[in-house]
Amino acid sequence: MAAPVLFDAVEADLEELRGHGFALPQTAVQYCRDWLDAGYLVRRPGQAREESYELSEGALVAVRFVEQLDAPRPAVTESPRLVERGRGS
């Protein structure tokens, strides 16, 4: 994602969170730099001297893990035939 697009998106999210009472004192650029330093983001050269950012492999693994937690899990139930057999067969 192009750096200016990322910064704008993060800034919009920060404004919304601040509106809900979260204390977030830094700017979007500062948070993105922190995430870059922490290894959550990777900086890549972009087109026309514009940097781009993407999630690191570790961050992608974490996102996939959280998505799996949110996904519905199939329930294990007894087969109706097994239930009938146990009742009288």
C-alpha cells in the first residue's frame, strides 16, 4: 500500500478511536514508524520514489490466526442413524 494511502487510512481510524475515548497521542506516521520498527510492517520502494508498506510475514500469520478464531466452527453432532440404533436396535 502506498505510504500516503496508509497514513490517511490510519489517521482516519485514529480519529474514530479518539472519538470513542481512546488516548492515542501519536500521528499516523508515528504509529506506522513504530510498527515498522517493531517488525509488523515492511517498507518497500514504490513507484515514482514513493514508499509502500505491507504487513510482515509474522503480522500476516497473526491476522490469519485471528480470522480463524472468528470463523464459525463446525459442530460435532451424532448421526440420526446412530441415535436410532442406540434406542432400540
